[in-house]
Amino acid sequence: WLKINKNYITNLKDALSRNMPPELNTLSVIGVLFARAVLPTMDWATEDDWQELSNLFQSIREVGVFPTVALPYVLLHRSGEADSVEKTITEDLRSDDEGAVAAAASAVYSWIRLAALKPIPPFPPQLMALLTARIIVRRKPGLLPLLGGMTILFIEAPDELTALKNEMRIDLLVASLIPWRQATCLPASEETPGDFCEDERPALRAALAEFAFELRKWCERIDTEGIDLSPLELWRKSCTDDPLPEVRRAFEVE
């Protein structure tokens, strides 16, 4: 199995250099493949192997595919590369490329969860600040993956997020739900068209409803003194008569 892993890295890099379509079709899931199946078992790797892997990831990025989710798993074997991994995730979180932002959101989740389970360098809190800032200002590229990733973290890693609450700017995150509600209301108003066209709004509104619900539950666990939580209550009330059934259901499990 270890030999197969090593050969796979070499063969995929060769295929990429020859622009072979069947191999290129696998690139969209290459980050997850390496994160789950290859990197955790790479005790066999030499310095040359790691350099080859780095070159492969860079080649994949150059064709517009981002295996960023795999990078925190590199730290299982090479903790000294934490700064480099952080730099790449930072670049992706600052990108306007949908794929880069989505990959960075997955990498943030991976690093937080992995650091809670394995002896790898701690998650850099400034990455969470960058991620939540995109949600707060409604920066379009990658919004759905960012909202989905944060919602999952509220569910699966509430204690880890508590340690990051200052960087998350909870006050601004909660307050942003008011303009978010206005920006995604249905039906869209011709007088105030907003940032999102009507066909973008259902998916965003459903994601926001789940996000608001889990944020509300998480806020009950932490010290929110001085934070106005009324936008969360506003979302709860507005969800009850929303035209979308998935939005109406968001708070029904309380």
C-alpha cells in the first residue's frame, strides 16, 4: 500500500505534465484523496518524496484546482511546514477564486479538527479572522462553502471555536445577520435589488438559516456579555414564515 501511494504521486505528476484528460478529471477530488488516504500513511516518504509532492500540488494549483484541504495533513509528518501551510490557506482565503476559497474553508476545518486529535501545530487564529470577515462583509466567492464550514464547526468543534471567539468577532458576525437577511429576502425587491440576484438567494438563505441556528446554540455556551444577540432572534422569527420550507425548518428542532 505504501508503495502504491508513492507510485500514485509519481504517476499523477507525470500524467499532469502530459495533460492527460482522464487523470485531470480526478483533480477535483485530489485534495480529499491525499488528506484521507495518502498523507496519514506517508511515514515512508523521503525528503525527495516530499519535494515531489509539493511540486505536484503546485502543478495542480496552476491548472485551477486547489488541494488545500490536504495541507494540514502534511503537518502530521512535517510540523516545520506550518508557516508555509498557513501562508497558502491565507492566500486562498483572500482569493476571489470560488474554488480557492472553498478549498481554504475545508482546510480550516481540517486543521481545527486535526489539531484537536493529533500532535500537530496549533491552528493559527488569524485564519479564522479571515474566514469570518468574508462572511461578515458578504464577499461573494465561496460564500456557501464558508457558511457550511462554519455551521459544521459550530456543531462538531464548539470547544475549539470558543478558544477562537475573539478572532471570530462574534459581535460583528451576529450583527451581520441583519444586512444578510435584507440581502437575501424573497422575493427580491426591484427597488432594492441588493448584492444577490433572486436565483442566488434560496441556497444562500437556506445556508444562513442553518448558520444562524447553530450560531445561536453556540452563543448559549459562551460569554456573550456586551453582544447584541437580537439579530439571532430576528432570524428565528423570520424563518417561521419564510417562503422556503428548508428555511422554515431550520429552527424547528429547538
